[in-house]
Amino acid sequence: MPELLRLFFDLPEADVLDIRNCAVKLIKEGKTIMKVGAGGKEAEKQFSLPPSTMLFEANAALKHINPAVYGKKIRRTFTTVARFW
């Protein structure tokens, strides 16, 4: 799981939903790099934020904006016990 950057926490709910829908569309299309060709020349451009990270950030922001609709944040605590002898 990527680290939460809280990029979309200050945006309105409608904007975050648009971002999430765009991320889902890009993931379904399998796009990770954009290719543009013009005048016999090609250019490649990577996304500044990968679609999977964009989707993760948007879902976290929606849970922050409206937890009653999108669910509460899940907090997990793990412990490990190591025995040394």
C-alpha cells in the first residue's frame, strides 16, 4: 500500500469523484504512459501521479470528506513478538 500523501483532502467532493472516475478509466484502459505523435515525431510522457496512486488518494480523501457515505478509515495495529535466547 502506498504512503498516503493527502493530496485531495481540501478539494470538494465532486472534484474528488471526478478524479477517482478518471483514475478508474485510465486503469481500465491500461494506460501508464501517454504517447503523442505529431509531424513524424513521437513524444512519451509519464503521468505525474500513477493512476493506482491517484485512485488510492481519491478514495482516502472521500473517506475523509464524508465518512458516513464512503466508510470510515480502517486502522490496523500489528504486533510482533520476537524471542531471543
